[in-house]
Amino acid sequence: MNTKTVLILATLILVVLLVATNSYAAPITVAVDLGHGESNKYLKYIMGNITDVQWKIINSTITPDVLKGVDILLLGQPTVAFSPDEIQAIKDWLFSGNKVLYVAGDSDYGPGQKTILQLNDLLAGIGTKLRLEHGAVYSDNPNVTAKAYYRMLAFVEPDNVPGLYTDIIKQGITKPILMHGPGCVIWQDAQGQYHDPVKETFPGLIRIAWAHKAYMGDNTPPVPYVYDPIKYGKGTGDHDFVMYAAEYFSDKNSLVVVAGESLYGDYEPAWSSNYYGVPLDGPQFVKNLIQWWVKLITTPPSSMNMQMIIAVIVALVVVVALVFIVLRMRKRKPAATEVKK
């Protein structure tokens, strides 16, 4: 084996390793479910402005085949319940690794109470701690609303989680986002007890957007699980609520994001850039979220990155060793003896 052959072999090894450690060289696929009664009000604007991913629309039952090749799944305030088979398909897909699931709920006003119950069944079925509160977040403060108590402004203030790129969520954002008639996020432990994410956290929880100077409304049964209106209702003072939150599963590098309103559908989605004269950063927020999700699943943090680094180092050591051996063999090779005639 000569030096040229070794160098060619080394190049091939490095190319194979780079391909193996960059399994998402192809564009990320974002699937949007419209098969469970979701609105698509601003979806065409989102798809038209975010073009560095591939978009897929789901209008059917969710099955393993439907989710094949999907990296990010958006369930934007569904009004039709998911079947047990669909929930299992979503769970299996999510925990196959390097996936993001976004679930948007609603307040408990009108038909929203049914959406909350159905989505909490979904969230419990897939195994996340995140839940939707059975209530509505309102405010009488004009500084945190768009000229109505139910047109809430949410403030993008993500937790700083080193290694999980949460700084991306806030980039370029100086204004709030709209959440029209929203609910909020709570969480449930293994014993079935509900918790306030403002005051109690758990490993893997990432709080993303908040409502401030607000109170809890109660429109339909059951009563709110955490925010009792006697303590958190109208006239009890100003309260904070978590409006967007995520749970990160480090062993699978997968993420579940839960929101009290939809990014792309509903009466007025988060994509809104101005509402009743209030300037908003909705488009930037949606772009940032998708950029964050893409970064997370294409550049896995900590241990997964370390495995890739180790693999490359091992390959380089092997290549260097091969080159060294070949060079040593060439030096030891005796010169040809001249034959006299």
C-alpha cells in the first residue's frame, strides 16, 4: 500500500464519518396537522416566510407511516380528540429521537374546555409532565393587553438553559406576542399532583413565554387545577403565568412544547405582527422557535455530540497510524541492486 492509496483511504473514512455524524444534511421536515379540526388561518404566511425547512400538511389520521420522515410535528389547537392509536403513534415517533412535538391548547371559554381535556389526555398518553390549565388568562391592565381583557400579550423570556440553545428563542425580539383568549401551562407529577411552573420546576422544564399582571378566569367546569380563582381570580392582584413551556428529554434529544394558544390558527394566531394598534413580534417569535427546534435536533447537545467527536478522533488516529506505518515501511525497503552485464 503506497502513500497515495493511504491518503485516498483516509479521505474516504473522513467523508463517511462526516456523513454519519451529520444525519440531518437533508432539510428538516415540519408536519402541520389539520386533520383534527385545527384552523390554518396564518399557515400559508408562515410556510411562505420560513423556507429553510420542508413543510408537510396532515389531513388524515396520524399513523407511523404518516409520521415517517417528519422531524417536527405541530398540533395547533385541535378540536377533535386523538385516538389511542394516534397517541401511541405520536409517542413512538417522538421517542425515536431527535424530534420536536408542539401542542397548542386554548382557554376554557366555550368549546375550548373540550380542547383542554382532549389535549391533556394526549399529553398524559405520550408521557410528558406538561399540562394545560383548565381556565383562561385575562388582564385588566392596558399595558399587557391589546385593548381587551382577553387579548393577552405574552412576553418572550425563555429560561437560560446552557447547551440547549435557548438564547435563539429571544433573538431579535423586543416586543410581546399575541395570545388571543389563551390558557396557560401547568405540570403534573408522577403521583398525579398538579404544580405551578412559576414557582415549582422540574429537570427538563423550559419556560418560554409569560403573562404578567394577569388573573385566572374560570368559564366552564371543572375548576382550574392549580390556579384557584379565589386566590388567582379577578381582583386578587397581579399574577404571572407560563404561557409557553417545553419539556426536554435528554436521553432521546426530543422536545415537547405546550402553549396556551396556536402559532398558526385560531381567532388570531401568534404570527400576528400588529393587533388593534399594538405592535408585536409574532413573526420573529415563530421563526425563532422553528430555528431553535432545528438547531436542537440537528446539533444534539452534550453526550450525543461527544460521541460524534470521539468517533472523529478515533478515525483520525487510525488514519495517522496508517500513514506512519506506510512511511516507515518505505524507509525500510532496500534499494534495488544494480545488475552488471
